[in-house]
Amino acid sequence: MKNASTLLQQGVRHAFVQLSQSLSQLNNEQYTRPSVILFNATIGQHVRHIIELFTCLETGYETGVVNYEKRKRDHLIENDKELASILCNGFTHILTDPIRTCYFNRVLTSIRAKLLSQ
């Protein structure tokens, strides 16, 4: 029987394979066209966000601290379908390291604002 971490690893790999296969069915114009269904965002913007979050997770995994707010926002990813596909294919190895504890840093601006206003 497979353990939960193995199932998670397989699920993440499978999701990136599916994403890469889906990207291969689009041309660059479709990838960068705003869509009402996506609240006027583009597929590329959503793909960039996914890639950046997993890049941040992978980087933070090394240090044990993950901070999504400090991630690099690379707009080239949202405008270049081929680059996005290459990056997606690079994530097929993700989560292969042993399980370790990570801490997620997040600035809670609403709490900070409330504290500053008191």
C-alpha cells in the first residue's frame, strides 16, 4: 500500500504532466488571450501563478521556510507558452526529497494594519 506522501508526489507529477499536455494544445495567442471565464485573466497568468507557487515551495523546501509573497513574479512565463511548458516539465521531479517540516511565512497585512491603527 502506498503512503500519503507517495500519493501526493504522484498527484503533483501527474498534474504537471496534464498541464504540459494541455499547453501543447494551445497556440500562444490562446495562451495570452484574456478570458471572461477566468475573470479577464489569461491562461498564461494562471499558469505563471502555479509555476511560481511551486518554484517557491521547492526553494523554501531547502531552507524550511516558504514565503509565497516573496516569490519572483516572472511575466515572461505568462506570455511565452513554450517557456511555461518547459518549466512544467521540470516539475515532474518535485517532492522526491524526504518529507521535512516547512514553515509558511505570510504577512497578515490586515492584522498589521489593525495593530498600527490602535
